[in-house]
Amino acid sequence: MLIPNLLNYKKSNDTYDALNEEYVTVPDVTAEVVMNEEDDTWWYEDVKVHVGAMQQVNSDIIGWIRFDNMDQLSYPVLYSGDDEKYLRTDIYGNSTIAGCIFMDCEASADWSDRNTFVFGHNMRDESMF
């Protein structure tokens, strides 16, 4: 039972690594930018996430969640209007333990709500959240 779970984790991680590599452009951050604590806007201005291109793969992709200094936390966010669809399904519709990061079905897909709940799994390999 352990081997199939580990293989499933690897498959999910490989899928998200490939998405990250293809659709997210992160500049080389120089020591000067990192050490300049007054200017923390480089991420907003320089990291490019090509959501439009990802939506050609799956129209339910509505954004990307990424945390600085946590390379393993960088995922597309999906919205289907159903809290079950992406619980155990990847962006390609394949069955997987990890599922996807997805927005609550009662939220507005345009992120206009005052509060928006985003769900993901707490995986044993410390991926997702």
C-alpha cells in the first residue's frame, strides 16, 4: 500500500513542477534585492504567472498561489463551483491523492468576495498545505 501512495505523490509533484516550470517565470533575484527590506515589491512586479495559457489546458484555473521562500508551495488555484471535483483529481482530470488547490464553491470566481476560502491537502510529504 505504501508504494502506490509514494508513486501517486511523485506523479502529483512532477505534474506541479512541470506546470511551475512552464507557466511561472521567476526572475533571478540578486543579493541586492533580497537584502533591501524596504523594497519587497519585486515579487508582484517581476514574477509572471501565465494564467491565460493555463486556462487553455483547463478553464477552471483562476489563479496561482505562491509563497516566497517556500518553493514547494506554488500551485494553480481552480474553481469549478463544486467542492468535490478537485478533491482527488488533477488539472487534467486524472485521479490523484493530492487533488488540486481549489476555491470554495460558494465564493466568487473573480476573487471579489471579502473573504475567500482556498482548500488543499496537507500531504505527508509536506507538499500543498
